[in-house]
Amino acid sequence: MRRLGFGLALTLAAWPVWADTVSTFKLDNGMDVVVIEDHRAPVVVHMVWYKIGAADETPGHSGIAHFLEHLMFQGTKDVAPGDLSKIVAAQGGSDNAFTTLDYTAYFQRVAADRLGLVMKLESDRMHNLNLTEDDVTTERKVILDERTERTDSNPGALLSEQMAAAQYMNHPYGIPVIGWRHEMEALSRQDALDFYHANYAPNNAILVVAGDVKPDDVLALAKQYYGPIPPSDAIKPRIRPTEPPQLAERRLVLADARVAQPYVVRSYLATERNPGDQRQAAAISLLAELLGGSGTTSVLAKALQFDTQRAVYASASYDGVSVDADTFSLVVVPVPGESLADAEKAMDEVVAKFMKDGVNAADFARIKTQVMAAQIYARDNTQGLAREYGAALAVGLSVKDVQDWPDLLQSITADEVMAAAKLVLNRHNAVTGYLTTEEAAQ
Amino acid sequence: MRRLGFGLALTLAAWPVWADTVSTFKLDNGMDVVVIEDHRAPVVVHMVWYKIGAADETPGHSGIAHFLEHLMFQGTKDVAPGDLSKIVAAQGGSDNAFTTLDYTAYFQRVAADRLGLVMKLESDRMHNLNLTEDDVTTERKVILDERTERTDSNPGALLSEQMAAAQYMNHPYGIPVIGWRHEMEALSRQDALDFYHANYAPNNAILVVAGDVKPDDVLALAKQYYGPIPPSDAIKPRIRPTEPPQLAERRLVLADARVAQPYVVRSYLATERNPGDQRQAAAISLLAELLGGSGTTSVLAKALQFDTQRAVYASASYDGVSVDADTFSLVVVPVPGESLADAEKAMDEVVAKFMKDGVNAADFARIKTQVMAAQIYARDNTQGLAREYGAALAVGLSVKDVQDWPDLLQSITADEVMAAAKLVLNRHNAVTGYLTTEEAAQ
């Protein structure tokens, strides 16, 4: 927290506090290595990121990327099922994994002198995975339960799923990471092994090590553990179907008796951060902050939560760390008694006024300071930093793109934000969804 | 016309006029042969149907099935580009081809004694296609022009395309047969050859010959021309991704300055005719006829065009000859001055009243007679009959399924129609589209 205060005070005056201590290497087998030094505590975060996600699945086999992530804990010739996590825990560490549309990552957090141990375990399962039919049957039940809990029991998650399917007419981002239930039920051991052999290899992976380590020591360990794994010639460039022109906004209403808090959400297609070409994405990021960033001073929150008190919550969001076009979203949760149609109308009026008035200079300065503070915050969290670099590299960005991003955000002009707004806020590219308790217009 | 009058008079009394003179064979290489005898005129229709369509394309390569259909006229070692059609025309015949989501078919109509000639030509291009880069470049321009003319210049076609993409969340029926323009522009010679080699083979094809021929003679010719072509072991079962539960109706408005006649269209997912299991599809077919079949006596036409004069046109449609779930559609074209929202409301009120009142017995009897008459009409057209058998077999139905269909339609009860209506007219599975001249709700 001391560092944070320091950072906040310095924001505009003393910019060069910036550069993370990052070293990069590439092993002979094509594996990228990124080392982020942070010597404040004797711990290390070890992550392996595979440049493969749910959007790379074979049609009809949705969920296989995530299913394989689960099955990667089933062990190898040398490590019994479940033992990897037990070994890490026994050393006082923790481990986990996650799958997104674009990548799959495995990580452990351990004492710095245990780095070799986790590398040994992680490199082993990169090419020696053992899978029995029983493992697959058991774990399939687990992912189905996960879908029940996280998606099917959650009307908001169901709305997101239906909206994504309507948002993408051609691109696989319309298919959920967890998978469609009927396809998950059919995922087989062979599907998992096929996906594993086609995609898990050092030349499709990024090693990120962050913490109390020296780059040369990490490189030596990486060479020892990951170096002997042969590259795969099955790795193909990630070329996914792209969107045709979207000519008509899609609208849908998800009515579910379990809904406690109705809301309206609008998503628009929005360009992603591209290598060496992040300026438009940076403008869209600032647009999201201005219109509906965290806190209560955004354009939407001010107009709907405070000035007119028509909403209990209003926000905008955009990420942009993706291989292909992402979405820019607006959400308004109206106060009880306010209809979703009126809430949407109010939201659109606020956006229309913003498009007419343009960026308020004081708001813009404040937002830029907030964004910078957030970047500095993030830099205080080694694990978060490791995730930021890992995710960026896994979608094709470079270390330089990550490091350029904070300055880029500060350099964006109000005109660029308005140009981005004109481009993104195109209703033809939009999906509008209502989450409600009642059947509407049946 | 004499035959038709005869048929109509006989409809209810003398049913067994029915059986088409159909013979079937299978060649040793797996090619199905269907012969439909019609000795009234000395002509023959020769068709080869490949069980491959746009829904079987590799994602990102939309339009390749249709593109290959065009390229199949580019010739072989023995036949120069364009010569096949010239040879057929020189014999007084005609030829053409078509591609749908589920199949691709080539046909010629010639004097009956020229059957061997067209078999020689068609069997040649089944396995000897020659394609130069120049052919591909030239023909790619042709299909792009075709897209411009048929789709991009036609707001109704664009609406259909956008609606299909919204209708299917996971299944490739959401992708247009002609292809998305940006993907068509990238289709290469290699894409065409890959699709050709993977899918064009006798064991993926159905030969339909209809006209003044004897089955044994057709079989002998088929053995001579198609018999020597080896089967392919690359032919895989057509397993496409299927739909997850659709939880929310999707709505969209396509506004285009070129629209002369605004209308509202609603499409619902509807089960297709399945081998040995066509009863539900038959009930849906009768539902379409009752609600909005051709003519002016349907429930929708009567209510909207005549009783209230709110629409200039109202109809319902369903085909059901498809590999996977098809759509059931309602269309209302309102009179000038009536809004699309009011037209939709009126349409829904008519449907709701139908659901409440049930099937009118007199209407049902009349519809069944009309359906039977249409079947008898169809049987008077040899080429139409060849298409009916070819399409049915190409989507996996059998000759028996085709022959059972007319009786099956007659056997459907009013209760079955209402049960089908309850199943199909589920707004969660629906897309509602407005075609209009004005930007609505921007």
C-alpha cells in the first residue's frame, strides 16, 4: 500500500516509474519465456499459457479446450491423478488453471526455491498426459456440474450466452467456453487426446515466471525442463472465420423466474488490441471508462444513478485483449418500477447526448488519472502482472505492446475517443438483451 | 391437364393411382441409382446428386460448395471448359446445376437415346475435373457477381441471411449457401480441389434417371459409365453441430432505402422429415397449409387479407426436406399505412386465436384435398418427380419415405396438427424480422 500511495502521487509528474523488469527468451523448441522480476517477497508465480482456447475448437465439440484443462490434472506416467496439486500444496503453494476463448493457462504460486519442482511437473504434463476412460467419465461429470452451477443456474449467464450467439454470426466467439451441454455430454477421451496432441507443445506455449528470481536462473531451469520437449509441426496459425457485415441489430428478452434484478445490456462488436496497432483499442478503452467506468462519476452513472435516480447501476465495459473482435458493452439496472424499455431509452438518451456534447475535458483528465492509477495498482501485484503479460502474449501481442499500453492510453485525444465512439456505437453491430422475470410479448 | 383433372376427381375415392414406377439399384462402388419411368414422351432427365452442401463446408470457407458447382463446368482432360453444356445443347438438350445447404445436383434433359452421352460426360467430371488458376479467378468473379445480384441488391435476401444467422446459434444452416462475400473472395483453387476430392465420389452420390427408359437399360449404362469410378474412403457421415436450447426470441429490423414493400417475417425452428419418422413433419406441413398455404383461404389470409383487409399478403411456409432442423415461417405484408408492429400484432392474434379454436374441420378437409391435388400435380411432371426423389434421398430419406408421404399427410389428425403447432410455435426458438425503409429505433 505504501508503493501504491507513492505511485498515485507520482502519476502525472514522474512517469518513468513505469518499466517493469521484464526479460524475454525463446527456447530452441520455440517456447517463449518471459521473466518478471519482483524481489519484495521470496515467492514465484509460474505460468504456462497455451495459445489455444475455446474459439479454436472443432465445431460440434464445444467445451473440449476447458475439458482438457480439467483433464490435465489427471496425471502422467510419473505423477498420479490429482498429485500435482497435492505436491504443490504440500510445499505451501497453490495452483490452478483457466480457459478462455483464446488461451488456456496453468499456474502455481510457490516459494521461489521450488520453481524447479513446478517446472518439472508442468513440463511433464505438457507431453506425457495419461488419460483413462474412467478419468474422462468422472471429469465430464465435473464440467457438467460446473455448467449447471455457473451457467444454467444463473439467468444472467444464460443471457450472456444467448447474446454472444446472436452477436457473432460467423465467428466462434459465439460459442461458450464451457461448451453447449449437449456437446459436452458427448466429449470423449479421444476428443481430449486429439485436442491435446494437436495443440499442446512448447512452440504453442508461453512460460511466464514472475517473482523473486533471476532471469538467467529461470532460463537455465526452462532449458532443463521444457527444452527437451520437441516442437510440434501440427501447430497451425489461428485463422478463424470472421464476421460478415452485420446489417441489423439483434434484440432478445430472456425471461426467467429466478431473476432477482432485471437489467438491460447492449453489446457492440469492437476491434481488439492488435500487435503494434493498439491506438483504436486504447480510444475504446477510454470511451468505456468515460461512459461507464468503475466508480460513480462516469457519464452513465452520473446521469442515471445520481441526476435522475432511474438506475441502481449503469456501466460500460471493454477489454480488447483478444485474438479477434471483442465486444463493448453497456449495462443499466433500473430502479424498481422503471421498465427495461424505459431504462434502455434513458441509456440511449445519455449516449446520444454524449455523442452530441463530446468529451468533457475535466472528465477526460480525471479518467486518464484513474486509468494511470489502475495501471500502477496492477503493477504492484506480481501475479496480476504475470497474468497481464501472459494473456497479452497468448493473443499475439508483444511485451512491447504491453509496455506501450499505459503511455498510449495517456496519449489518446478526445477526438480519438469520439471517433472510436462513432465507429463502435453502431446499432447494426449490436445485440440488446433484457433480463427479466416475466415473459415479454408472448 | 387431362391427367390432372382425372387425378383431382379421384382424390378421395380412388387413392391407389399413386405408386410411381420407381426402381432402385446400388452399384458395387456404392452409388445409388433411382429410375423413374415415364413413357409419355421420348425424353429423359439425368441427375447426379451429391450428398454434400453448404452446411458441410469447413468454417471460414463459406460458398465453396456452390463455387465448386460452378467450377464443375470447367472441363476435364477430355472435355474443354464449357463444352459439356455446349454438347448437351447441340443435342437439343438443356443442363444446369444447383447447390443447397444439404446437397449439390447436376442435371441434363435430353432425348432418351442420348442418355449414354450425358452419363459419359457426368461420370467423367465426377473424378477427372481439371481446374486452372485462370478458371478459378474467372469463376470467382462470376459467383461474386451472383452474390451482388441475388443477395446484396435484394434487401429481402439480406434480411433472410441476417435472420438465418440469428436463427441458428450453433448449426451451420446459419451460413448462406452463396457464402459470405469476404470468405468467397478468398476461395482458392486448392479449396475447390480439396472439397471436390473429399466429397465427390460414387459412394456419396445418387443417380436419378427419369423418363422414357427401362430400368435395366439404365442400370447397364450406369455400370458402364459410373461403375468403374472407385469409391472414396474419405466420405464421412454428415454430423453437424446441433442447436443448444434457444432461450430467447431474437428480433431484428433491416432498414434499407431500396425496400419497396415492408413486411414482417417470423421463423421458428422446426423438425425435419426423418427416415421412417415423418409424422411430425407431416403435421407441420399441414399446419403451414392451414395457417398460410397458397391460395386465399388460409387462416392468415382470410383474417388479414379479407376479413380485416390489413394485409396484402400473409402466408406460412415449411419444407422439411433437410438433413437437420428446418424453419417454419410466417410472413405478413401489411397494407400501406399499417405499421409492421401492428401487422405483427395482428399476425400473433390470428395465431393465438387458431391455437385457442383449434383446427376447423371443413378447412382441414379442404386442405387435405388441396395437398393431395398438389401431390398429383407433382406426379405429372417427370422432372419435378426426379427432383423430389433426388432431394429426399440426398438428405437421407428413402424411396419408401417419399412414397409414404402422401398417405401420411392424409392420415394426420387435427390433434396432431395442434400438437405440432404447440411444439413449433415456441417464441424462444424464433426470430422475428422487419424489412422496412426506415431506420427503426435508432
